[in-house]
Amino acid sequence: MPKAALTGRGCDIKMSNKIILTGDRPTGRLHIGHYVGSLRRRVELQNEGDYEKMYVFIADAQALTDNIDNPEKVRQNVIEVALDYLACGLDPEKVTIFIQSQIPELTELAFYFMDLVSVSRLQRNPTVKTEIQMRGFAGESIPVGFFTYPVSQAADIALFKATTVPAGEDQRPMIEQANEIVRRFNNIYGETLVESQVMLPQNAACCRLPGTDGKAKMSKSLGNCIYLSDSAKELKKKVNSMYTDPEHIHIEQPGHLEGNTVFTYLDAFATDEDFAQFLPEYKNLDELKAHYTRGGLGDGTCKKFLYNVLNARLEPIRTRREELQKDIPAIYEMLRKGCEDARKVARQTMEEVRKAMKIDYFNDAELIKEQANRYK
Ligand code: TRP
């Protein structure tokens, strides 16, 4: 029977067998870097409906790998992230939203995956390398759990047989490593798990949105984030203090775009409609950039425009979040249901994995007979 008939969607509707999965560590509220890097795309994907299943999860177990002494922080941020998801428009009717730690099968699969990857391969993972540096872990003090989190992340992806992982550029090495593990698993134990593809943001500026200070990445510890839940007032303050071109002191001077955070953000957010609405003197961003580099355009004008653009995006998110905050128990209930749903799939895959790995002792009548026969 065609899949469309099985799902009752009507045969003329093409159903893709894409399984989309992605997650976030709950170490802080989500910011606009998350939004352009992944959240915005997730909501589009959800609404396009071109998938068999879509999962978005809160990676609390991964967050604990470098916050082991700060469980309260992780606990608090689980709800913050859930609120941010729903405020951005993720719909639990269409997407299974769950919490990583509530799926014990993930830990189980990760444990077997540990045998399929070498220490030196993990040491070469560029994302882990950078993160070790950023956290100031010296060689001896790197927690094993943190060092091996790419293996656990491979389990996150493989357990749900995800084919498509929408994420930022920094997650590419994770997906590559996950695929290597899956390939090895299938080679040794037979085709069981599937490889996935990272789905990067379409716009280059969105891949790595810098912090408001122009530093490499938005990060809570650097205090350079614009949060989805920031008030209009906070937003204005942050935009006004943004890093631009330090050599652009007088308006008449030509300004530089390279490394100019205001323009990087405009690249990520501003549309021609925004110009029509907030800055009709210019048709589009190219015209604004041309004026800026020619000289005669002040940072203040650009910042005011950026504020308007960002606020237009964040306003509806903010309003929805305020609504959602009024019923926190409903958010936990939504998460509980999501975990239940995810676990059903997790159990199913683990059965297949155990069978493939020949550790399904009690489900295998043949095995019991065979062993009994040996001793006859
Ligand atoms: N590593 C991701 C982050 O830091 C979170 C994450 C955990 C994830 N498991 C995943 C993302 C699986 C995509 C797929 O944000």
C-alpha cells in the first residue's frame, strides 16, 4: 500500500520520507543566533510538512556534560528553551518536542557507539577542540562525558533514524562523525541505522551570527547575545551599543562593512519589505551598503533601522511567550507527551539494534534452542 494511503493523506499528496531532527542545549534562553541559524528554518520546515516525522529536543544530558555541578541551571533552562520553541511557532501537533534525558535508550545506544569510534578520531573533531579551548579545560581535566559528547550526539541522530539535521555550520563535524559511526555500525552488524545530512542555513550571514560586540559567536558567557525574549527596551540598548566600524568616526568618512556587526545582522535579517516599511530612502541593503562605504551615512541611522527590523521579528515572539508563560504546567505536559512519543520510536530502534548486535537473548527462541542443542 502506498504510504500516502496508510496515513490517510490522499494518494495525490507526495509524502517525503524525511525524518527531521535537531536539538539545543538548555544552558540559556535562546538568542537570535539560534533563530537565524536554525529556529526560523525549523518552523518553515514544520509548516511545509514535507517530512514523515519531525523531532526537536532539549539536549539536557549534553548540557550536563560540562555543567555537571550546575544542575539547577540546566533544569531552569529546559523550560526557557521550551517556551522559546513554542514562542517561535513550533507546534507540538506537528513536531515531537522532547527532553533528551528522559529517553534512556539514548544512553544505551551511545554506550555501544563508544566502541565504534577511536580516541584520536574524537580528538580531531574541530567543534570539540574549540569548545575544550573555550571552556579552558586543560588536558587532564577534560571530563570523559564532555569529550565523548559527539558519540552521544550520534546516538541522538541515529536512534530516531533522522535523515535531515537542520543546524548551524558548527554542527557539521558532529554529523560527519555520526555518519562514520553509523556506517561502521551497519558494516559490522548489517544495515540497521541510517545516515543523515546537515541542513545549513541558506544565508551565509546566518551560519555564524557574531555577538553584538563583533566577537566570533553569540555566547551567554560573553554577554553579547540578543535573546528572543528581550524586551523592546533591552533590544534597543543592545543594538545601540553594537560594534560597527571603529574607524568610522565622522559621518562623511567612508565606512567599512567587513566585520561590521550591524551589517552582518542586516544581511541575516533585513528584507526589501523592511526597507519599504522602515527606511524607504533605500530600496534594499545593497543601496544602503553602497552609501555607507561611500561615506555620508551614520551608524545611528543603520542601527535605528536594524532595531526596527529586529523588533518586527521579535515582537510577535515576545507576545506569544508572554501568553505561554501564563500556563507553565501545560508546557510540562506538552513535553511529557513528547517524551512518551519519542520513547516509542526509541524502543523500536533499540530492539533492532540489540537484534543486530546479537544481544537480544530473550527475544530469540532460535538462540535458546540452538544453545540447548549444543548440550544435548
Ligand atoms: N550540539 C547541539 C548544540 O550544541 C545540540 C544537539 C545535541 C544536537 N544533539 C543533537 C543538534 C542532535 C542536532 C542533532 O546546540
